[in-house]
Amino acid sequence: MYAPTSTNSPRSGPTSGDDDALTDFDGAGEILRAWGNGLRPDPDLTVSQWADRHRMLSGRASAEPGRYRSGRTPYMREIMDRLSPGDPTQRIVFMKAAQVGATEAGNNWIGFAIHQAPGPMLAVQPTVELAKRNSRQRIDPLIDESPELRERVKPARSRDAGNTMLSKEFAGGILIMTGANSAVGLRSTPARYIFLDEVDAYPASADEEGDPVTLAEARSLTFAHRRKVFLVSTPTIRGLSRIEREYEASDQRRFFVPCPHCGHAQWLKFDRLRWQKGKPETAEYHCEGCDKPIGEHHKTAMLEAGEWRATAVAADPTTVGYHLSALYSPIGWLSWERIVRAWDAAQGSDEAIKAFRNTILGETWVETGEAPDWQRLYDRRERWTSGTVPAGGLFLTAGADVQKDRIEVDVWAWGRGLESWLVDHVVIEGGPDRHDAWSELTALLDRSWPHERGAQLQIARLAIDTGYEAPAVYSWSRAQGAAQVSPVKGVEGFNRSSPVSGPTFVDATEGGKRLRRGARLWTVAVSTFKAETYRFLRLARPTDEEMADGAAFPPGSVHLPHWVENEWLKQFVAEQLVTVRTKRGFARLEWQKLRERNEALDCRVYARAAAWIAGADRWPDEKWRDLEDQLGAAPTDSDPAGQINRPGQAPQGKRRSDWLGRRGGWF
């Protein structure tokens, strides 16, 4: 760049003297350099290059604050760069384990778009609440710690509707954050960029308007080849996992790393990780080429020399898919030793092994939904005083199934680890059009069941199905109050992170008058609780000899009383989980009936949902201890069997009104 020269034209610029004046003052050179830099176009960076140059990690949101280094997670470079505008890929699928750096890669993309390639962007979390949390914990630090972003995104102000917790405006674009449970949020605006995070935790439908992924992707279609869609998730269950379905339709890339001994390129598999029994610290990876052990200290060099390779042909050439397990986690994050310890600790628990496969290996879990044999359950029935809550039961819930000519109710007791006992089975004759049937159901809420240690327990919460005559159910539920009664609607699908969602407000009728938003409706992913029930029924039980030596039933054990009849048992195992193929050839799981009547299984699912709504899945140990104290069931060093408080006695130091179950009392 140079200063203009003078001419003799009357319309010319300054004379040579004036020209000298322009350059003969302090700061002239800086002005000219700034002018030149302003005319120079921005560098053509990829997302990973932008992150290395501009991204700063906040101590609020990262375990390793400071400048972002893509060399820390080399396997993320290609994934990020596929998100760059210069790459023709339109859809990027990432099926991954936890602790591999996927979240920060997605945030890098957001920062890149704001700074280098502005446009409308939609970022979707499983729920609106999670979207708000992500905005506070991830997006705000992303902007605050990067000067280039701070200049472009105004701070949120109450009077500035364009910059709030769930929307960030910047020159040339806007970032909108929402939850997959909000159809309004998903259809709010066209979007060139779409970031779909943890898609396997999305509900089956967004406000009953359809699949959230489909709704979100529809917002990008107007941008044609310029769109970018990033789908990321830890997988869940085979046949139901969205991210697995998308990955299997892609070119299925794996990250191949070279053996430090023979150079053989391979992708890391858990069955090649070996260790001495009982010594996780001896874990080493054995090369599939030369079978020599590879110490974890080689991992950094292996990752740097690794490359992604396609292992299939994609159905859509504009889609690429990546899979990565935590075996690739950088040194200092999740070590092979910790992975081995997690595997050893998971043995004996299907739930723990499932979590290991999902979060450590980044693989789906194959749900075994084969129905247990009802005759086997008949032989396993147990004998305790009829109508009495056994010692381990700490609170009661009930599930009610409304039929045309009757209401069936099962009352279940729940203890630590979700161990459960069937306490009562009640059939109320007459359908929902019979007033006396509702009166009898109301009376059941006021009924007490004696506890083995002397207390009287009432139903803490009853969940009632709304599938038949929903208006009548809403009206009755509203009259009883939300503290004890929860109307529920079952939906197909698995959602282990949040199997019950809600409540949502629905219209109710009372005294012939329609009440807007008069009842609270909960939505239950019934497949989750059906599979859990069958899994609990398959748990191994201690023998009489083991019981005599002090062995306990495993968490989740289901105890059935001696009085339960064959018909009830057949209903309890009336369905099985089968794999079916969709028209596009994808595998899908669905529950199919083995026999027509299945009320016992449905009532169990609703009672289990009631326990979830009451909070049993999230209670800390102190809550369980408090319930045990109220019932005199807590073992102590001086009373390991919990026998000091005999039936009829209130636990020492407790008022009788504290430990008697009562309507709405504990929950």
C-alpha cells in the first residue's frame, strides 16, 4: 500500500507538499496499515484452524482452560472441517462415547459461524431446560472468552429481544437455541446451520407434531447445498437409536491409528484391551497385526498419526458418519485403566453394562425383551402376610388401568434400589360412566395397608391411564389433587434419561363446565418401564443357603405374593419386544402382545411411573434413610435386622404422625 501521488490536474489530489503532510505525522504508518488490512479479505479458515487461532476455553466450562488446541483431540479435526463452508458435505453424523471432545467441537462450529460465515443457526438440545443450561454454561463462556465473538454478539439485555438466553443476534445471522420437546422452537425460523446435540435423548415427538430431527432439518432445506446439519449423540438402544440409524446410513468412518511396533493401521476395539485379573492398572492394547502390547503412553503419537477411513458406502453422498469410543480419549482424560475399572464394576448389572456400552464404547445396547415364563414366576411366588407391606417396602404407589366395564388397580411397595413387592390387586366393577366406580377408587386413596413393622401406609401416588375416556379421568384426577394422583398417557419408545415427561396442562370438565388447562397430564415412555420390569424379573435370586448367610436380593428384584393367580401372571408377561423392519430397511423395536389381556403389565408400568414422578429415581441416600427411620426399618450396628421397633411401636424420637403414611404426607 502506498500514499497517492500529485498531478497537475485541477481535479487532482493533494500536491506533493500536501502528500508529505499526510505522511509526516505520528501514527500515519499505522493508519495506512490499518486501511490496507481493512481492504484485505478474511483468511479462508476451516473450523479447526479458526478454533486454534481464536478459541479460548473458560475455566467455567472446561477442565483445561486456555487456548483451544485441536492437537489435543486430532480425531476431531476432520469432523470440524466438514462443517466448514468450503466442504461440500451437508450432513455430518457423529456417534460417540462420552469424554471425547464432541461438545467443544460443536461450540467451535458455532463460534466459527458467528465470526467467519454468519447465517441463521439452530442449536437443539433434548429439552428447553437443557438448552437454557447449555446457553449459560457453554455458549455464554464461548462468547465471553473470545474477543472476536464478543465484538459481534451484544450482551443479553432485558430490553433487547434479539439477545436473550435462547437467542444471540450477530451481524448477518442469529443463533437460536431450543429443545426437541418444543415444536414452536423447532419451526421458529429457517436455518442454514443446524446443530442437533444428543439426538437419542430427544422425545419421539415434539408436542405431538412429529419427529424433532425431521422438523429441525426441514428448516434448512431452503439453503439447498449450502446447508450444514451436525447430528451428535451417545447411542442408546439397538433398533431405537436415532444416531445409530443415521450412522448406518452413512459411510461409517472409523479412526485408524498405527501400531507403534509394526505400523499396522487399525481402529480400536474393546476386546483388544487386556489386563491381569483384578489389576486394571495393567491394561494394555494388543495390536491386531503383531499382537504386541501397546502401552497407553503411545496414544498421543498414535492419535496424531491417525486418519478417518470409510468402511461403507453412504446411501446419501452428501452425508458422512463417524464413530468413536472412549478408548481414543486423550491422555489425562479417560484412561484405559479407568475404562477397565468401569467394566469390572459393571459386572452383574445389566443397567451398568448398558451404560458402559453407551457412554464408554459409544455402541448401542441390545435390549432383551423376551417375556419370562409365567409358570416360572408362579413357582417363585413368596409368602408373607396377605395385605401387609413387607419390611423392605418403604412407600406405596398404584397403577390404575381404566377399561370399559372395570377399573383395575395394582398397589406396589418400593424399597431401596427399586426393589418392589405386589401388595394388592383391586378390581372395581363398572366402567368410567358409573359414578360409584370413581367413588370406590377415591376410597382406595384413603385406605391404609399395614406395614410389617406396625405403621399404616397409604398410596403416596397413583398414576391412572387416560387412554380410555380421558375426560372422565381428567375430571376425577383434578378433584383428588395433583399431590397424590397423576393422569398419564403412554407413548411408545425408550427414553431412559427421562422416561416420564411433563406435566402438561390439558382441559378438564367439572360439573359440566369445561376448565381450560384444568388437569396435569404426564407422558410415559412405556417401553422403558416394560423392558426394565422384564430385566428385573430375570435377576438371579439368592438361594436359601445364601439368604441364611446374610445375602440380599439384588436391586430391582420383583417379589410376587403367594395369592397372585395364574391369570394375573399371564397378563404380567403378556408382551415381548421384537425387531421389525421399516419400509426403508431400518431395524426398529416394538412391543407385541402374546395374548389379548395385559392389564397387570400396564398397571405395573403406571405404578412404576408414579414412583418416578414421586422422585424415587433421584432420591439421595438421606431420603431413603429418613423413610427407613420413619418405619423403624433402618438396620444399625446394634440392631442389624432392624427389629428394635416392633409392630405397633413408633420409631424412637419420631411422632406417630410423622411415620404413619397419609394422603399427600411424604411426597
